[in-house]
Amino acid sequence: MTAPVRLQRFTALPGVRQHLIGLYREVRAELLHLPNYRAEVFAERLERHCAEPGWQAVVAFAADVPVGYAYANTVAPDDRWWARMATPAPVVYTAVPAVAVKEIGVIQSWRGKGVARRIHDELLATRNETYATLMVNPAAGDGKVQRLYEGWGYTVIGNVQPSPESPVLACMARPVHNQQH
């Protein structure tokens, strides 16, 4: 059963910036000592991502307390999202704009309750792109996070190392309006 949360969509950063940074710090607390996971690095990425086309965020609230988040934006066929891949992504995913889920996270006490899936599905619900893509560290949760995304219909389409400080990530994709639920 999915936990009772209220989902709120945002299309501009000013109304949600503090929630996103606060949630990120809590969700990634065990990783904040690593260079690519520092909160300051996340804040810089967030600023860059929100300036890109099609940026949207969804935040889950339990009462009035934020408990989870996701955000995404549109990536064009020539976007650096695709250019950094170790081998070119299959053309079916890169021939038209896609929605890139850049971040998704739920605080520890709300994990395992279906909140991440609800946030994700709400984020994609109004998207017009054909495909959704995301990147995941295959080692996250001893592979549990990647398996979760596979359960949501994503498949690995390649590997990427977004920056020298970043681990090698699996790039995954699926149709935006996946019928698998």
C-alpha cells in the first residue's frame, strides 16, 4: 500500500530550492563526504539543471513536511547527457528529445512505502517526450536501486561517467508512458 502523501509539482526553482537541497542532504547523508555528492555540488547542479528546457520537480509532503523529491528536464538528441556515454546510446532513445530524470530520492523513514514510484509517475505524467532516461550507480544499495528502476520498466542502455569524481553510472531508459505498473 502506498503511504499517504501529497504531491506538488514545481516548474520554477525559487519556490522549491530549499526543499530540494534539504531533502538531498537527508537522502544522501551517508555520501555527502564524497566530492561528487557534496551538498554544494548538488546545489550547483540544481541551478544548472533548472535553467535547462522542460525543468520540473515533484515533492512529496507528509502533512507539511517534505519527504521525497524528483526533478527532470528535457534532453535534446545532441545534449551532453548522451555525449558523455562510453558507447553511443541506441538511436531510438536519442533521435528525439527525451525527459531525463536527474534526481529522485526519499528520506529513510519513508522508503519502501511506494513514495518514490508515486513521485516518479507524477513527474512523468504530463511529459510529452517519448522516452524517459535516468542514470544510476549500479552499486547503490548493493544493486537494489537499479533493480527498483528495472521494476519500473527501465533497461540499461549504456554506461557513463558524468565527471571525473563520479562513479561509472548505468544509463537506463523506458517509454515515458510505460504501461507496466
